[in-house]
Amino acid sequence: MKSILSKVSLVVIVFGFYAVSGQTLLMPERVFDGETMHEGWVVLVEGNRITYAGAPAGLQEITGTSKIALPDMTLMPGIIEGHSHLLLHPYNETSWNDQVLKESSAERAIRGAVHANKSLMAGITTMRDLGAEGAGYTDVYLKKTIDEGIIPGPRLLVAGPAIVATGAYGPKGFHDGVTVPLGAETASGIDEVIKTVRRQLGNGANFIKVYADYRWTPGAASEPTFLPQELEAMVATASSAGSYVVAHASTPEGMRRAIMAGVETIEHGDGGTSEIFQLMKENGVALCPTLAAGDAIEQYRGWDKEKEEATDRIKAKKRSFSLALKSGVTIVFGGDVGVFAHGENYREMDLMVSYGMNPLDVLKAATSVNASVFHLDKAGKVKKDFLADLIAVKGDPSKDIGVMKEVGFVMKDGKIYKHSE
Ligand SMILES: [Zn+2]
């Protein structure tokens, strides 16, 4: 067994992944099936599907099966990252403005390919990418090259360029005679927002991301951007085309307009009040809190997390997140990774727990809940007929969420991409 496993690791290193033929029986210490923890379960994989998950006794006699022992490990569904930017890298390396203004789409695509691999190695088998941030449809092409097996990476759901109100997005800080490339596509008026939604969907966006509020000038507070009618027109256009809209919003009014217009998720939601979270719950709108983005940005601004007390922004975010938890609104796992390093997606899980969420609920959010919010009906669970997107970590993440930092086994679509002992 030992020698077979080392051979697997070697192949993974040399060729990127190890294609399993026939049946593979995974034998971990326990299985988190996306909802609950089961001691002693085994999982059988055939092709790219799970064909059995349960107690070994329930398994029919099988032959020609390769067995992979995962001692002391918890096997679970691959993580579904709910808010990423594969085309961004940490702002303490290069500011967002400089990434948009100085890095070509070609450079950003190459970086994106590296980020996609890092994400997969961190156990992210699916990612909802929330906007190419000035790189056009590069996210659509990244998705295509991953799907075609050219580069390793998670399954992607992509937003394309995203939509902002005219005048309401950056890079900012130039006089009015200077034309700069923007981090998203602008639109104003009913006709134009309808046209923009259609164009983006036609160019390969899986869903539409809209900025329901933003700062109008550098350093100013966020204010609502689109009129309710414009948001409603975008939602109607997307849903008539079989798609949906998600909204960046952090002000109560921006959030309220987006909720009432019928978006499916609110991104960030920093200024959410009990009343707004209640409205989200009543309307079936989920919250993607992106705790790790704020935590990273405050550190980039000089906050020494280990030595200093929380900044006002962090304190406010903790308060609004606890209001969200109390309200019972559905919470999506999504950290806005790209603002911080790709592959460090676990940072959002750590913060969700330290801001008051139960570890098992965090694991659910990152698997079965995200799958259901993102319309992925065969992902996010360890269950018969579901996709063989499986990862394993040492120890029990429902007792110590910190173990999610070291993902030791990654299978996507039935292929093993990582197996370290
Ligand atoms: Zn984002």
C-alpha cells in the first residue's frame, strides 16, 4: 500500500493529476457528507461519480477496486469558494488600481492560471468568480481552458466584466480629461442595462454581477448607484435568459434595492442591519460576507492583528455578521480571495468561526449550502450519483476549523490532483 501511495504522489507531481480507472474505494477516518459527520464511512468512486457513501457493511462485493487509505483524515466534498477573483492578486503586492491600469490581460491570464492551480491544491473544486476586474472576459477563457483540461483548476462559475453605474467605479483619481480602463462595464438607463446583461451573457458570463452601491469619488462613503428600475430590468433580463444576478452592496439602501429587485446573493453586506437581514431572509436572498477581504485590507493599511485591538471597520463587521447570524439569513462561504493570496481560502473559514459561526455550519456553507445557492445540483455532497469532487484533511474540522489550512487529498471529477501523506 505504502509504495502504491508514493507512486500516486510522484505521478501527481510530474503530470498534474492521476487519472483513476475503474473503481476507487476511499477509506478515511470519517466522512463529512456536506451536512453531517459520519465515523467509519467509506466512499466508492467510479469515473467522475460517487457510487457509494456509507458504512463498509453496506458495500456490495466489488472486484478490481483500488483502495486508498486516508488514516486520521476527514473526507468531505470539495470546497466551493463563493467569491473569488482569479484575475487579481493581493493588493499589498500591487494595488488594485495598478493591476487594472498596468497589467495586460495576457499577464493577468497567466497569473490567473497559476491562481487556479493554487486554488485546486487548496481543496477548492468549484469557484464562483465575481468579476474579471478590467480583464474583459479573461475569466470565461480561464474557465474554458480548465474545462478542456489545458490547465488544472476548479470548476468555474464566472461573472465576466460585471456591471457598474456610469461614473461609479474605478480606477479613480484622474482629472476628467484622462480616459482610463475601468474595472467593470458601465451602463445607465433601462435600455442600456438590458443590452449589457444580454451582451455579457452572450459572451459567456454564467451570471451577472452588479454593483448596487459604490463610492462615487475616491475616499468617499459608498452610496447607492443604480435606480430600483434599472436593477429590476437587469434581474428580469437575466432571469428570462435562464440566468441570475448577484449584487455587490454594503449600504443598507443599496442592499434593500438589490434585494427588492430580486438578486440572489448580496456580496459583502457590511452595513447590513437586523431589518435588512430579515428582508433578505424573507426574500430568499443569501449573504456572502467576505470577512477575509476586510481583514486583509485592514492589515495592508497597517493594522497589526496580533498586537493591536480590532479597528473600527473590523468591529463594525463583527457586529453586522453577528446580526446576520441571529437573523437566520442563508450565509454563503466566500472570502473575496484575490484581495489576499489564492490558495488561502481557509482564512474566511477561520474568521467565520472566530466571528461566531459554528464550525459545522461553516463547513456546510462551504459545501452543500453554496452548491444549493449556486444551483449546482450534483456538487457539495458526498452522496451516491454526486460528482467525485472530494478532499481530505487531517483531523476533524468540525472540532478544529484550523485543519482546513492543510488539505492533503484533492480529487476533482474523479481524478486525483493531490495526495500527500
Ligand atoms: Zn470581490
